[in-house]
Amino acid sequence: MNVIKFGGSSLASGSQLKKVVQIVKDDAARKIVVVSAPGKRSAEDEKVTDLLIGFGMKALAGHDYSSVLSKIVNRYQTIAEELSLGTEIIGEIRQNLDDLINGNKDEPDYYLDAFKASGENNNAKLVAAYFNKEGVPARYMNPKEAGLLVTNEPGNAQVLSESYEELAKMRDSEEVIVFPGFFGYTRDGKVCTFSRGGSDITGSILANGIHAELYENFTDVDAIFTANPNVVENPIGIKELTYREMRELSYGGFSVLHDEALQPAFKLGIPVQIKNTNNPSAPGTRIMKERQLSDQGVIGIASSSGFSSIYIDKYLMNREIGFGRKVLEILESRGISYEHMPSGIDNLTIILHSDQMSSEEEQSLLVQLEEELGADSVKVEHDIALIMIVGEGMRERMFTMSKAATAFSENNINIDMINQGASEVSVMFGIQAKHEDLAVKALYEAFFEKK
Amino acid sequence: MNVIKFGGSSLASGSQLKKVVQIVKDDAARKIVVVSAPGKRSAEDEKVTDLLIGFGMKALAGHDYSSVLSKIVNRYQTIAEELSLGTEIIGEIRQNLDDLINGNKDEPDYYLDAFKASGENNNAKLVAAYFNKEGVPARYMNPKEAGLLVTNEPGNAQVLSESYEELAKMRDSEEVIVFPGFFGYTRDGKVCTFSRGGSDITGSILANGIHAELYENFTDVDAIFTANPNVVENPIGIKELTYREMRELSYGGFSVLHDEALQPAFKLGIPVQIKNTNNPSAPGTRIMKERQLSDQGVIGIASSSGFSSIYIDKYLMNREIGFGRKVLEILESRGISYEHMPSGIDNLTIILHSDQMSSEEEQSLLVQLEEELGADSVKVEHDIALIMIVGEGMRERMFTMSKAATAFSENNINIDMINQGASEVSVMFGIQAKHEDLAVKALYEAFFEKK
């Protein structure tokens, strides 16, 4: 039995839903269908979830929401009309949206969460109706009915472990279950949404709950690529990927799926298959616990920018027990997290996300570091990009670093930092952000094009 | 005016002292001569300082010391006879050694320090006598008379800053001053020795005190070499080296000079010239504040072994603010210092000197780390060597890493760790200790032999 999840672009229009029903029909194992809210039909389009947030904010503030409410109803109506679904379902959705307005405004976070969650919830009802019309016996399943309980953290809910036993009962369903993604219910009966990863999290939780054989995640790309397709032209798709590799690539800047969303599935060793709704015959990418290692040590190249480095210099630093600890305490007292901290004899560099501090806060941090540590100098650099090469067994391959370093030098890219030695499946390079794309291209060429 | 220091092997015999007096005669600027105790004449020989420690220990314990005392007197006597110095100086030295026995045994550290210091002290008297005989007007200067005051830390004394003004007066001397290295006097008049670096420290302090134009350090090698001559056959000598490069090489395992010993000279920007007593016409190595950069980014390759790595793995580690700080607190509470701490998303590696812990202590540390950090796993690896390539401006040279990584891979040496990004003048590689020599050879070939 598979859990199969469709993203917003797969459900954005009637023509997309026709593909979806066909995909579900194609494999009898596809019994639990998790749906997102309708997404964008084109680059200029609006996501229903964004419209719902606008609707909720206006309702909360007591402003006129009629035009945005119409837009939302229209989106569902357009889909229903394309699919000749009749008016009943739209009446039901309209009623639900009207009811939201009467929520408890004393708890604005929960009030808004109910609006956000309705996008998935109403879409699940619509999809179930369409499946039945197309001869696929299906029923909409409300997360409350299914027993999907979450913590009281609006916008960042965590599943409660007692949910899994309840969710397992869905295995017994004769009909295909259409389940709204993105939210669950608190113990006291309130709607509460998940964080980023939204519906992916729901799919992953259900896969764990029903001990699925496979969690299929349908989106709008043929595969997870070896490099960002906006940077490298027609990069190779990745056929198989381990959980660890997925996690490193995701950290490194890959955005197809957020790996933490997949944890409930990973925990039971359930494979996750990425597929394209618009090209379901493409093999896609399978993310699994272990994979057959190929000759190619590197499986993907990721990059992300927006980092700063703080360089601290103090003579005899490495003799001073507690120096590194003091640095980290100062960061911690300011709620600042760091990514890496390479250290030399008399110096130490902290790499961190730039967006954690305003320039005033940064200035004050530099002064504090210099004064409290008695540093000889403290310098900051901005606009640093981290480039990551990822692959199981890569460390065993002597030539990986040689290839990578040569790719950098041949393209006149200076490496400001190298972090190798912590992770077994990745190496990270710090470079000037202006070279980010060039670096990714150069590494792609070195690892995937050169013979 | 130069300070010129001669090491133990330069003063081990009469024939060596003949070279020394010639060197002093060769340049009128050589006015302050710092001497060590007589060193080894051959590999099997004993250093006078080691004999003195044995002598002191026996005297302290009330054991029979007559044979070791004879050995010590004999060493001086042999030198005096070779130089036809007459018996007066030996009588003086013998008297001094006899007097040591009557020191205050209630303070054993100070008691022993007086024995250790006498090696340099008596040798300075002998050298001064010889200089005068050879027509070089010279006088022995006692550190107390010169005003070299130090902290009350036997075996690890630090110079007191008030000394420098007193020492400056030596500039006015008409005669060459022969100054014993290795010790000073506490404010309460006790002899107290320096730590490692011994006489190098004295020379450096005097260079600072008299604002020397140059601090010449005469030893038994032609130069500081680009790599360890025990590993690489006939390595190239380094002509010029910056203070920073010297420090990194010294940390990396170069043992010609301990860079911290040179700090008092470095502080005033005084250049330090390494020369060979046995080959004074060789240009040697000049250590200076800044140097003309050559095309060659790398100036030296150092290595040292005896390191361990502790690998800590915990899912979502990089989200946990304070994780690194907790790790460092645990180390600190055990008085353990670390060298490097590369970190990944879910993992962190600590590189440290293995000799800081017994295997029981190590086991207990691993358990503490796992339990207190809630780590998923904690693993330790021993027998790690750190290989360092050093050079000013190296980081600006794209090809450095490429060359180095290629040298490793061509020799089938796996790189377990790379630390680049903290120091501006070095990159460090962690490898298995069994590959240490091969790695140094491979890097030497890559940076100094290949065209």
C-alpha cells in the first residue's frame, strides 16, 4: 500500500486533476492520496494558500474581504467546472469559508491557521468527489477523524506519537482515502498547521502510520537533479539517493523536498519516490536508506549564499583552554547559530547565516567579541556562498578533492574555506558569492561531464 | 648592534669554540653573545644540562653524586685544555658546582633550577675567558647584574617587563658581553629557568632590551628547510620567512626554533637570522616581519602525528543552539584542549592531541559526550597525522589546493580532514599517521620539485 502525495501545481487546474486521477488509477497500491491546496497555474498566478492568508488577515482585522473571498471560491469553481463536478461541492466549500470568519479572534494564530488549512481541506473534498465521478471509489478523510493529533504550535505543529496507531486503521479502507495535507488537530480540537514542508509532512506521517511500502511524492519535476537546473543546463537526474545524501543536498540548497519533512517515513526505512505529475513515465528519484554505490563518488552539487564569516585573531589562542567555548557562549547569548567554526593556531573563523543580524547587531557583536575575548582583531566578511559536493562513499575516493580543487583553480575561483572532516558524505567550500554559479557549473563539469 | 646566540652543539668542544670566536670577530656588530651549556659532541654524547639535572637530583636526595660531578667538571676541563685556557677558570667552575649543593632543599624546584642554570652560567665565564685570550675584549655578564628579572615559576619563568629598561644599558658596553642563556633572577634573588626554547628566549629578550638591529641565532643547520630533512632528501633551505610563517611551521612540527621564544624580538620587528656555526658562509634563514613574496605560494611543509579524532553524530545537531558550546564545556571541564572542530549538519569532529588522555579517560569522555549531548553515536579514531602547508599569500593562489589534493590522490593517500579558512597562511590536512612521511614527500615534490 502506497501513500501518494500531490503538490499544489499538480492540483492547480482541472486538466492537472485529470492527470492525477489517471495516476491513481494506474496502480492499485495507491490507496492513500494526500493533497495540497491548488497552486499556481502559471508564474503570475496566485496560490490559494496565499489568498487564504490574505482573507484571514482581513477577516481578523475586520476589513472588507469580499474580493479575496470571491477569488478563492472562483479558483475551486473553475476547477469544478472544468471537471463538470456540479455545484454541490462549491456550495459546501463556500459554506466552509464563511464559517471560518466566525472563529475565535482572541487566538489570532489559531484563527489564521484554520484559514490556511482550509485550502487543503476543501481541495481534498473536491478531489474525492472528482475521483468518485471518475469511477475511483474514494472518500475524503478529515485529520480529526483519522486521529492525526499535533502539538499546540500554530504554524509549527509537531505530530504526537500516539497518532500513528490511530492512522494505521486507514489500512483497512476499501476506498481510496483523500487526505488533506498541511495540518492536524490539537488534543483540544483546534486546527494547527505544520511548518515548511507542509503536505510533504502529512504524507510522510501517513506513510509511517500505515507502514506504507512506498511514499510517492508527485511534483512538477522529472527528478531531483545533480545540480540546480537554473544554473546548469539540463543537469542529469538522480535515480537513487540515500536519506543522508538527501539531507546534505537539502541543507546545501536543494529545495525539491525538505528532508526533515520525510523523517517519519525515513524512520521506518520507507522509500520515497519523487515523480512528475506532468510526466509520470519518467523514472524519477528514489530516496532510500541504502543504495548501490556507483563509480561516481559525487551524486550532487548544491549551493547557497547569504553567509558571513567572522574572523577572530588572538596570539596564543590555541593555548587558551576555553576560548572556543567563550566564542560560542557569546553567540548563544544572542540567539545566533553558527554553521562552521574552522580554527588555526591563533585564529578562528565563524561562518553563519547573515540574516540573523542587522548591521547594528553585527557591529555590537564584533565589539563584544573583541572586548570579552581580548582578541587582537575581529573582522567580518559578507556575501559568502557555500558550495557542497555530496555523495556516499565520497571520502574513500582520493580523487574527489583533487578534482574539485582543480575545477575551482581552473576557473580562477579562490577557496576561502574548506570544511571536510565532519560529514562522511559531503565536503563544503566557502567562496565569494559572486562566483557561486560559476563554481556549481565548474564542479558539475568536473564530476558529471568530464570522462 | 647584534645579539648573537650560540646553541649547545656550537659550544660542545674547543674546536667548536674556535669557530665561535672567529664568527664574533668577523662582524663588529656582534656585541652581545648569548651562550648555551655545552651540548653533545656526537650522537652518543651527553648534554651538560642533562648531567646537571642528574647531579641536582642526586644531591637533593642525598645520594652519591661524585661520578656525575666529575663528568661535568671534565667536560669543561676538556674544553679549557683544548683551548689552553689554564686552570683558573676550571677552579672557579668547580667551586660554583660545589656551592650549588648547599642550596635550599626546602624549595626543590628552585634548588634544581640553580643546577640547570649553572650549565649556561659557567659556560659564559669560560667563553668570556677564551674571547679575552683570543684578543676579543669580553666580559661575562650575570643576568642579575644585567637586571634580567623573571617570575617565580621554576622551569617556566616569564620575563618581567621592567627588565627591558635595565638590559638596554648593555648597549653602552665597550667590551663584548658574554651572557648565559636559559635563566634569570626572581625579584627575591633566586635563579629561575625558562621553559623550552631556553637560551633562544634569553637572546630574544636581550635583542628586545638593547633594540638590536639583528638577532643572530647560530645552530648546527644551514637553514630552516622547506621540509623535514629526515623525510625529504636534501630539501631546499628557506631564505626568508615571516614571523607568521615561522609560527605555523613551528606548530606544524618544525623544531629548529620555538617561535614563542622569539616573541620578544618579533615584538620590536627585529629580524632573526638562523646561521650554521659549522658553515657560517651559508646564507641561512632570515625570519622577519614581512618578506618579498615569490611566485611560490608555499614556503614549507610541516607534519606532526599523535592526534586523535572524536566524531559525534546527532540528528538535527545544527538546529540545536549551544551544541558546540556544550561539547567544548565537557572538554574544558576535563582540562582537555582541542586543535580543530570541523562540523557538518548532524555531526562534529574534534581533533586533539592523543597524549592528553589515558584510554580509561578517553572511554569515560566518550560516554559523557554520548550521554550529556544525547548523541546518536560517538566514535574515536587514533593515529592521525596533521600535515600543514604554509606560506604567506598562499590563499590567494587558486592552484595551491589543487596541487596539494592531486599530490595526495596520486599517492593514494586519503584525506580525512581539511582545515582551511582560519589561518591566512596555512592549510592543514588530517590523514592516517602511517602515510605521514609519504604525504610530506608527495607535497614536497609537488611544490618544490615539479616545474
